[in-house]
Amino acid sequence: MTGTARAAASPWPRRFLALGLVLAALNLRPAVTGLGALMEEVRDGLGMNGTVAGLLTSIPSLCFAVLGPAAPRLARRWGPAAVVCAGLAAVATGLALRPFAGGVAGFLLLSALALAGIAVGNVLMPVVVKRWFPDRVGPMTGLYSMALTGGAAITAAGTVPLADAMGGGWRPGLAVWALLALAAALPWAVISRRPGERPERAAREAAVAGTVPDRPSGGIASEGAATGTTSERPVTGTAPKGAERAEATTPNAAPHGAHAPRSADADDARAPRITSSPTAWALAVFFGLQATGAYITMGWMPQIFRDAGVSASTAGLLAAVTMLMGVPFSFLLPRLAARLRNQGPLVVALVACGLVGYTGLWLAPVGGSWAWAVLLGIANSSFPLALTMIGMRARTGAGVVRLSAFAQSVGYLISIPGPLLVGRLYQQTGGWGLPIALLAALMVPQAVAGVLAGRNRSVEDEFRIR
């Protein structure tokens, strides 16, 4: 019996995995938002200029771009749960040690270690949702997106008070968040030891026994061949137009009586290239531009307010408000997006909030600070919308894995220059006029890419067309 079949028989395994999902998501932003709250103190303590600080805020995108494509293969070899657990251990290690590295180079390297762990979690969270909650992709995406933004808000608001309370300056204020990552790793260590969580081992054991891995009847289509997992996708209700043809022609479908499944690498070689899909490219650009704005906001927003005359603790609260706005929208947007055939209007509405927020931040950073924080928080809710569209633009779990890895890795590559350029502009001009104007200008291509990505189509359809 597969992991999904067991979960269907008893609700507790899925509830335990939901807990692990929430705990993991809480750790996907503190490495960035905690640093943003104390950026001025870190720069002073390490002798870091604006350009190097910009490089520091670019490291998340670099790690996500480099490690994003590797995450599915690691999950195929070791299982998603084991990879997520290892990622959380890397987060805990990096966060605990980087404040005490003793120099800029060590701080950057240990930040990269923590962000590498976050990168694999970013890519594998949609895979875990699709695998364990195939009938509740929208709500579960909303749940872990809420936890992700909640973790960012808690860190932004709590880092400065914790640093003051511990009396050791910025170093213990940053290191304390390693405890949260350590706590999150524990349930994933348990989940990773469950039978069936190591896909290649299960496949080898099945081959030795002369059988194929369990595949429940009643309209369950295996996703394992291409994803490297043994997850299943229930097919209920009316199939989308063309779905029957897709299932009939999918390379995963073995002929009746086949004695062993094809390898995942063989399926990867036969599958059409994801780069042939215009929708995949639109999603990658949309993801990259929203990530640019989000990471600049998380890394620099407290400093923008502090330079305008706001106290450090209030600046942290303003950043927390920005993050907290994502909590209800992370829950509502995936559900609303799942009900719409075209998600373009949602993209346009979020971009409009961002344009107003950046304009206000430029013209009156102190007088309307709370309003700008709210509007920019709404605009940054593009992240859960992007994840939801990734799940909706592919018909199968295999398609979701490939599309998620492509959109996130290419998207994060696109987002790398943004934080670095903002840091450079800040250092050269000594103010925030040009950096904020840059952020506002980037909202326009983000809207265009989001409207294209929101059209009602799947990447598999585009493969067949070409």
C-alpha cells in the first residue's frame, strides 16, 4: 500500500504531514526577514557597504536558482521528506553559526548554507502538497503560504525586541531563529522514515519481487514515473478537455503485463522540453519579478523606514505588517484563483496595489507608512498566486514537478540582479528615490507576464500543439 493510500484510510498521517508542512513553511523566510530588521547593525558590525549588503539580499535568489533544478532529483533519490528534513537541518546550522562567523565572507557563506536549505523546501512544498493532498491542492497551498508569511512577519517584528531582551546585540537576535528550524526538522525526520518514502528503494524492492509498486484502482493515475515519487492523483468529476487523450498518450503508461517500470531518467529523456511552453516562460518571468520585489522588500524595507526617521522597532513592525497582509491573502488567493478560469484580473489587482504603495513610499514614507506597508503586503501576495498557477497550469504531478522546478529556478535567476542593483543605487545616491522608482517600474512587466501565465491552458497542451 502506498503512502497516499494509507493516508486515505486514516486521517492522522495527513494531519501529521500538515503539521510538518506548516512548521517547514514557517522557516522559509526568517533567514531573510530577520536580517532585514537588523541590516543597519549587521552592516556596522561587519563593515559591510551597500553593494555587499545588496549581494547578501541577492543570495536567496541565487541559491534558489542553482538548487531548484536539483531538488526533484534529490527527492527522487531520497524521498521528498528526507530532503526537506536535510534542508531544515541546513537552515538551523546556517542561522546558528552565521552571526558568529567573524567576517563578511563567513557570514555570506553561512547565509548561503541556510538559504540552500530553504531553496529545496521552496521547490518541494508544491510537490509534497500534490503528493499527499491531491484533492486539496488549493487549500493546502494556502495553508503553507499562510505559515510562510506568518513566519516572515513574526521574525520581522520579533528580531529587534529579542536582540534587545537578550542583551547581546544583533548576533543572538539572529541566531535564536535556528531553534525554530530545529523544531521543524523533527517531524520531517519521522515522516522520512515511513515505508514508501524512499521512491527508488521501493521501486527496487518491487522489481526484485517481480511486481510493480502499488497502484490503487478507481481512477488513480500514478505520478511516480516522472516525478520519482509514488504519489497518486485522484481523477474525479469531469476530466478537462483533452485530458483523456493526454492520459492515453502519456509516456508513463506502461503496456498491460509490463514486468518493471521504466526509470525516471528514461521518462525525463522522452518528455517534451519544458522550455517549449510559452506558459512556462510566462510563469517564470512572473515568478522572478514578484520575487525581486518581495526579497527587496524583506531585506530593505525596515532600512527605508529607518532612514526616513522611524525607530528600529517601529520599522520592524511596519515590515511585519507587510508580511502579515500575506496571511489572509495567502489563504484567500489560492481558493479564489482555483475558482477562476483566468487569473489575470487577480494579477492586475495586486500590481495596482504595489504601484500605489511604492508611489506613497517615495512621496511620504513616514506620513502614510502604515498604509504603504499594507498595500505592499497585498502586492507581495503574488507569491502564493504564482504557486497556485503552477499547480493549475499542469495536468499531472509529473508536470507540476517540472513546471515548479523550471518556473522557480529560472524565476530566481531573473530576480538575482534586483536586490544587488538596489544596494548599489542606495550606496551611490545615499537615498531611496531611484531604488523605489526601479521597483515601481518592474511592476509593469510583472503584470504582463502574470496575465499571460493566468490564461486557462496547460503546458501539456502546448507540448502537443508544438
